Amino acid sequence: MLLLKVRELASFLSEVDREPGEIARYLAFKTLVDFQPSTIFIKSVKDNHLIENIGGYGFDPKTLSDSRSFYITSNSPSADAIRNNQVIVINGPSDMEATYPDMGNWSLILSQWKSGYFLPINGVGCISFYCENESLESEEIKMFLLTVSEIVGFALSHQRQLAKSKPRQSVDGSVDSDSPLSRRQEIILKHLVGGLTNSEIALELGFSESLVRQETVILYAHFEVSGRRDLIDSPPEGFNY
């Protein structure tokens, strides 16, 4: 079920360029619906190292303009998520105040909430969302949330480069060497097509197995395949393996 949500999100973001607010709305009603989020923010790290809201869903627009910005070095859940590249879960306003006193009473302007999640978007910023139910925590869920943020970050980063160049495709639809995959994803893809397992790839490249697993899910969604066997049987064309 979680893999299906990841694939649907990847498909949604690959159709056309999406504004942050549109992405946040899709997350609320589709990808993250099981969390029942009442508010979602998408945040970007600016050149001055400030983390600023650039869009979202479920709040008064004035909330977005009035909300505080935090430096990447600040003691805030967004900054922590970005700096440590991990999901931060907060169990309500009291937990927020105790763990991140620098946040002040900002979170209280939201509707009543019992859990908050902060997901790093590598090289872009983070996604934060607040829910009116208790937090859902497990390694599987955290891996799912990291994968969601990777896909959103991939889409936002790619959009920034669209004006310079778009990935070219051959007549048969295969992606050429200008594919927007990251260098790390290309390396992992090479090893996947070569038949290595996630654990073998992690050992070979010195990555954590959870990171490799996260990237393989993104690759499956990118190439619209159901799993490793499809990649091995019909490897993507246009890459220098």
C-alpha cells in the first residue's frame, strides 16, 4: 500500500510542473491521507540560510505570511530534520515547547494538533505537517516519509533546472544520459541492473542499507516498474553501464 502511494506521487509529479501549494494539497488528500494532516507546509532553504515557507495546505494565507523563518543553524525541528537528514516527530505543543523552546508559541496558532512531522528534502528544505491524531511511528513509516520527501525534492529541484535544459528522450521513450537522476541513483541503478541486492549494494558502496532501499523505491517509481526483476529483465536504455 505504501509503495503504491509512492508510485502514485511520482506519477503525479512527473505529469507537469507543480506549485508547492498543489503538491501540499495532493499530499494531504492522497499520499499522507492515513495520517489525517490538518496543515502542511513546504519549506525552502534560501541563499541566506533561512528556512522559509513557500507553500502549503490547510491554513489561513495570513498564517504563511506571518510565520517565522528560522536559520538552518537554529534549534527548530525543520532545521534538525534538514541538518540530520532524518524524520523528526513531535508529540503535540508541549513536546514542541520542551524540545524546541526557540519556536515560542508559533505552533499554537495552528488548529489543535497532537503530532507533527518534519521531513528533510535533500538540497531543498523540508516538508512539515501537523495532525489532530496521535503520531504513527515505525521504521517502515519513517522510510516511507523519507521516500516521499525525496520524490518531492527531486521534482522541485528538477523544476529549478527546467529553464536551462530538459531531459531528452529518444523516439521510443527511453531516457538518455541527461536523465535527471542523481549520480548516486545512477550508480545504484547500475548495480541493481547488475543483479546485486540492496545489502550487497550497500556493502559495495559504503551506504546504509536503508538509504539504498529508499533510492531503489524512487528508481522503481521513476521507471514505472514493479520491482528489481523488471529492471533486470528490461534495463533502461541510454545509460552508460
